[in-house]
Amino acid sequence: MSTPETEEAPQPRKRPGRKPGKRRDPVPAPVDGDYQLLDIVNKQPGFEYFALSDFDRRKRGHQYEVERWTEDCAHPPWETFRPELRGQEVKVNGQLTLMRAPKAQVEARRKRERDGFRAQSAGIREANEGRGFGVNESFVNTHNIPVAGAY
């Protein structure tokens, strides 16, 4: 018969875990946020191509031209031209419609959006600086308000 001094306490079981080297981390996100680059063959020079859903087409489809099947149209590399597709819209993954726009038009729209954002942020900056807030490129510091001038 064993005494309490010689009896060893049971060791807790180790939790099973991943074996070293078996970790599956996701692929890092690209800097610009575009996870799936649009892979298109037969692109015409001077045009940018977009794949839009039906919802996006209702919102912004008027800015683009629908790409339709011809012998030399732009299309995903896994799709091949078949005579029964002639004149129909080019689909990407069977869901999205392939559309195009001239690069100059796309750049002009991006510039308008960028200028609008800069004007908006300049107005916010001026309003906050006028109230005595410290303004940085990325945030408004509300901790350095002069108390006498704040009220």
C-alpha cells in the first residue's frame, strides 16, 4: 500500500494541436485590395476591361461598353469562341459581364473622384483647424484644444 508521500499526482493530458510545419496561413492580401486580377486575352490597346455584376451594371453600367462575342473579341482565356455565341455578351465565370471603357475616360473619372475627395478633406481640415484641433494627415487630435477658446 502506497503512502500519500510516495504517490505521484496524475499528469494532465496534453491537448492535441497542430504538428509543427502544418500551419495553413491565408495568402497575404494584395496592397491595392484586388484579390482576383481580371485575366483577359485579346485586349484592345487603349481600353480597360471590367467584369460587372447585374447590380453594378444598373449602377455604373452606363459608363462602359458591353463586350460582345466576335472572332477577335476580348474574353477570359478559358472561354473559346463558338459560332452560337456570336453577338452575345461575353461572360466571366458565367455570371459577370465583361465591359470596357477607353483608358482616357477611366483616368478622367478617377481624377474627378480623387479631386472631389481632396476638396472634401480640405474642407474638413480647415473646419477642424479653425476650431483649434490639431490636424494630421490621417486623424484629428482633439486633445490639444485650448480650453478657454473651446467654449
